[in-house]
Amino acid sequence: MNYQQLTEGKRYQISALLGQEISVANIARILNCHRATIYRELKRNKKVTEYCPDKAQRACLIRRKTSAKYRISSKTIDFIRILIEIDWSPEQVSNVLKNCGVPVSHEWIYQYIHDDKRNKGTLYRHLRQGKKRYRKGQRTKAEVIKNKVSIDERPAIVETKKRFGDWEIDTVLGKHGTGSIVTLLERKTRFYLIKKVNSKSAKDVTQATIELLMPFKDHVHTITADNGREFAYHAEIAEALDTKVYFAHPYSSWERGANENSNGLLRQYVPKGTDLRSVTEERIHFAMRRINNRPRKCLGFKQPAVVFKEMCLVA
């Protein structure tokens, strides 16, 4: 059982239970906390033989107000603001600061953003809003793609994400009839590539895929796609990039989960229903840079762009 801070109500419960001469172990069981929590509380706040919950609560509040997290320097706060404004999450900011020897919890950063919003600030706009929801219902039969190779035949090493050069591909749609965005993600480094296309046709998607990956042709071992008909020309992609293309099982988005997650990040910059005809190339590149420079928890809070560049140099 994890350590947890005691509330004022639980302190009064401790006092009452002690008055009934109940053991520390049983008090912990009644309050659903670790017995070390009770021992620590009594060591800090018990005077000789008496435990006063009111005094214990006041002492706790004083300790909180004088603790390190309440003495965060203005320089650190300015740095936090800068990172939030380039769309880093509070958890990402917290871990980067921790690595720099400045411990600031992500809960504190969320509270700071909340206070900033109450003061009519705009930091909250840089937080990722909402998640993609999957609706239950009838599904249409997946489009038949000729000569496709199932993910079941994909090399086992791809699943481990230990090899550099295995990619996932998908498309993100704009407002109906305004085009789509081809997205590619390298599984090991989480490096993300995107390109706007005029339509979701197999021809446009194939051309965009080849253009995006050609500069990294030596680092493309496999590509995993879903069963959308926009990937019907997979053989052309495989030939141009000298790679293998595999197809996930129908309605199994988790088999390309890393790309799906990054597509969710992209929605922060290109919301669902956006008329892609109004989205400039500059905006697309801006979103791609922002996403690739956000530290990822799965990378030990390193940035995909940095890790990808390092892998390209050693691979």
C-alpha cells in the first residue's frame, strides 16, 4: 500500500481511535493506509502522550507552505511557461526539470495552469484537449486490398520496438472533401512525419508516402498500415523504398498504437473537421516540429527528433 497524506478528518479519527487504545496496525487498517503513515504522523505531532488532531493539522499546513515546492523561483516559473507554450505536457516539463535538479511536480504545474486560467491567462490552451472516442456500432466490411501481407507474417522484432526503421502509417481526415494528411511514425524513436494531400486516394497517399520516406530509405525496414483502400498501391511503396508493407487486422488500431497516439497529438494543431484547404504547409511543418520536439515518457523524456537523429548517425 502506498504512502498517502492524511486529511484533517483522518487526524480526528486517529485521535478517537487512540483514545480507545486501538493499536497502530488496526488504526491503519481502519483508515485504509499503511501503518508507517500512522507512525510517521505520531512521531511528528504527538507531544509526550497526547496527540492533538487540531495542532497536527495546523503543523501540516505550515510544513506545506514552507516546503520546497512553494519556493519555486520566478526563473523556474518563466521556464515552465516557455515549455508549456510550446505544447509540452506538465508531466514532460516536470521530468525535464527533475533531470536538471529542479524538482517540480506535474500536479503543481497543473495547478499553476489552472490558477493562470482563473486570472484570464492562456496557458491552458496549450494542454492537449480530449481524446479520440471509438463508437460501437455496425461496421462495414473492410476494403479488399490485393496481395496484402498480414501483420501475422511481420518479423517478431518489430513488435519489440527495439529495431530502428520500422514504421507505422495512417491518414488523418479533414473536413469532408478537403483532403487528408498522411502520417508516418518510426516505432523505436516515435519520430513523426506528416504531409497534406489533396485527397485520400491511393495515388496521392502513395506519392506522399514515398516522398516522406525517401530521404530515410536506408532506415525503412517495414511499414505497417491499416486496411484502408488508400494503401491499395502498397506494392509500389514497397518497391520504391525497398521495404516490406504489412497490414494490421481489421478494426485493430492498437496494432498501430504509436501512430494513433501521435495522430491524437496532431489534432491539437489540426482539429477534427478542419478545412484542410485553409491549412498551409507552414502550419503542417510547425505541427510536425512541435510534436517531434515534445519529450516522450517512453523515451525517458527525450525528444523524438533528437533520438531519431542519433539513430540515423549510428544505424
